[in-house]
Amino acid sequence: MSQNAPGPAPRIFRPEHAPADHPDLPVEKVGVLLANLGTPDGTDYWSMRRYLNEFLSDRRVIDYSPWKWQPLLQLVILTTRPFRSGAAYRTIWNNEKNESPLMTITRAQTEKLAEALGKVYGDAVEVDFCMRYGNPSTASRVERLVERGCRRILFFPLYPQYAGATVATANDQFFRALMGLKWQPSVRIVPPYFDRPSYIEALAGSVERAYAEMEERADVLVASYHGLPKRYLTEGDPYYCQCVKTTRLLRERLGWEEDRITTAFQSKFGPEEWLQPYTVEEVARLARAGKKRIAVIAPAFSADCIETLEEINQEIRNSFMEAGGENFTYIPCLNDDDAHIAALAEAVGENLKGWVEG
């Protein structure tokens, strides 16, 4: 499945007892729509500016009053940040396909999940993907699924932990897409899967494989999650608690002592306090404390992206090495690993019950 190709044409039928001039309709099926954060269309200034403007204008992400925030965003931040962000993206860009790694990986996840579900449901289920920001847009993919006969859609935000700035805004955009339809499908939302045993098992498997390849075992595993302003926690967002639980469940599955794994938060933006410890500072602290070999995993990301491939593998790595660290290992996201796809397929199967039977 390419970004723009929807796959084989849908089967069509004429409704029973319909008049001869009634148009044919696609055979009804169930759609599964995966959603990830988003990606710029290119690394040039204007592509980056469009993407960053959409992302940073989202009130779920930056909830400051627009009359204060938008002048700062439009006149200051978006005049310089697209250059820096574009340079960062160029270090990880998939030049062969002219797209970001997040796009490449999300497409691969979609294709593998479609194959797995096809073995259970045949052609009764259609799988597609969208992005909250950028392309392919949520609205375009909802419209495409409906056109192909999906009278029921299962929406799956690909974030293991819930946060208003990730899962909620993806859901918001999905509901906005439904608002534009004359004939809305029935819908369901897959809940966060941070404590799903199959997800924890997939995470643990990735850690065990990485450690098996090390000449010397890492002193500490840093579970680095994307950060949020600290006040979001006090305002009721469960993200911090779900991140901490993910780390605990992973540690218990690995059978480790508490001091062998730690939780930290990356990607701080703006002047206010965010969830701590900050990963970039925590890895430096570990190096100064004599932990010369560390590994970093990013359990909040379902696919490698700018925050993992550039921020963790470059900025955070540099912070550790400059503080005296000697060996830094980044453990890739689960991406389209078979165990990850199996965990996603399990979650989808549970949420399709009553709609379609395998």
C-alpha cells in the first residue's frame, strides 16, 4: 500500500429491491484507521513552516491564549525554527523515498497489520493510516474509507500512553473529519495500550535482543518518554502515571532491580517546567555518577521519528558522551517488528468484536 494508492477496487452491489437506476454501492466492510503524529512533506523552509504551524497552533499542544501565542509563533518562532528543524530532518530523511522515517515506518506497520488482519477477517476489514499533522490527513483517509464501503471505522491512535497532546488531539481531528460527512459511519476508538502484556513483551524482547549484542552490558537503561508541561499532570492528564507504569512493567518483565532502569522525559519546549527528570540532563548525571555505559529506549513512540533518530541518537547521546560516558546504545522503537504488529492486531481484534467475526 503506497501513500496514495488505496488498494484493490472495492466490490460493489445493488441494494435489494432498489430501482433499476439506483447506483451501485460498495460492499460494506469495517475500516481500521491508524493515526500517528505527522510529518512534513519535505525538509525545505516552507514545508517545515506549514507543518510546524499546524502542529504548534494546536491548542492541545500549546494551550496558551491565541492572542498571546500566535503573534509570537508567526512573527518569531516560525521565522527561524523551520531552518533548524529542516536541518535536523535532513540528517534522518529517507532520501530514497523522499519522505521522513515516520512515514516509511507507519506505512510498513499498516501493510503488516493489514496482512495479519486479512488472515483472520479476509477482505471484510480495510486498514489505512493517517497523520494528525501534515499528509495524509485524517479527513482524506476517513473519506477514502467511507467511499470504499466502510460503514464502521475503528480509529487507532498509535500512542501506547494517553496524553491530551497526542491521543486526544488525534481523536479531535478524527471527529472533525466525521463532522464533514453527510452519512457518518459508526466509530470506535482503541484505548491506550501501555499496560497490555503483549506490548510489554514486545518491548522486553527488543531490550533483550539489544543487550545480547553488547560486549558489556549497559549499567542503566533509560526509558525516555516525550515530555509535557508539569501542570498538565496536575490538571488531570494521566500521561505521567502511565509512563511510570510502563517502565515498572517493563522492569518486572525483565526481572531487573529498580536501579537498572530509570524514567526520564525529553523534548522540552518553552519556558515553563516540564515533567522531570529531563533526559538530556539525566544521561549527563548518570555519566558523572560513574555509569559509563547506558542504553536508551523510547516506549512512548510506536515508530522511530525525529525525536528518536535525531534527538535521542544525536543530542542526548552527545550530552552523555560529553559528560564522560563511554558507550551509548539507542534501542530502536518497535516499528514494524512482528511482536509489535501482533500486539496491535490483538488490540484491534478485541475492539472489532461485535462488528466482524474472524
